[in-house]
Amino acid sequence: MAEEDELLEYFDSLGNFRGLAKRSYIHNVGLWHKGVHVWLFNSEGKLYLKKRAKSKLLYPEHWEDVGEHLKPNESFREAALRGLKEELNVDEKQIKKLEKVWETKMVYPSHNRELVELWFCIYDGPIKENEESFDGRFFTLEEINEMMKSRAKFTPWFKEAFYWCMKVQKWPKK
């Protein structure tokens, strides 16, 4: 099944299950659905960011984190692990820490409404990006702040989570 045709669960704004629909319909109509973002850090406290592929419909060549829509009956943790494996070929056995740090509601352009959890992952193993991204590497907090100041292209979901992390001073220690 193509990505836009995959079935996703949709919810009311409080997170109560309402049904299943195709991803494209959920996005076009603006139904609430669940998504997870994972920030992959190494033990030095550097964050792995990757650029979205040029072929992406939304925000091509923008810096972002690992992100997944939840499949039916999938937990946020399961989706986080699946995303790490699919997008960066992360070996679950080498993960040092995986924890939820934030839950929120995000509304993006084009009627995209998500019930989101942000997870932090500590990992020092090998990384191999898939075809959906390129140019990934680990960044220090200072480098990301400089990129923000110079108006580098970031996805809106990454920026929203980043600003929250800066506001509450949430960042892994070295």
C-alpha cells in the first residue's frame, strides 16, 4: 500500500479513537491522528538531523528529526523504534536510552493535525539513512542555534519541538 494510501487511526482532539481512514483523506480533511518524533542523540549530547529528500511533497530539503505516523494499534514507543529502524537503520539492541519527553498537539499547514509525542534516544551505533533523506549528521546545540539564527530551513514540527526544548531547558547532558 502506498504511503498516502496507508490506513491510519483518527481521533477527536482529546485523543478518543473515532475510526480508520486513508492517510491522504486524514490530511486533506484535517482529522486528528497520532505521530511520534524521535530525537537521536549520541553520548556527547549531539543531535542527529537529516534533510528531507528533494522529492518530498512538503518541506523538501528541510532539516528534520525522525518522524512517524502511528499504525493502527501501534504504541508511540513501537512507532519510535520502527521509525529509528526504517529511517536510520538503528539497531534497537544498541540503544542506550529511549524516553518520552513531551506530548502535545501540533497543527501544520494543509489541515495536518497531530497528537504528538517527542522521544529522546541515546545511541552511539552505526547510522544509515534511507532514500527519504540525505546529508544527515550529528549537531551540537550551539550549531543548531546558529542554524536557526541564520534561517536555515527546518520543518515546522522540528522548530516547534526545538523551541519547547529551549524554553524548558530540555537537552541531554554529556
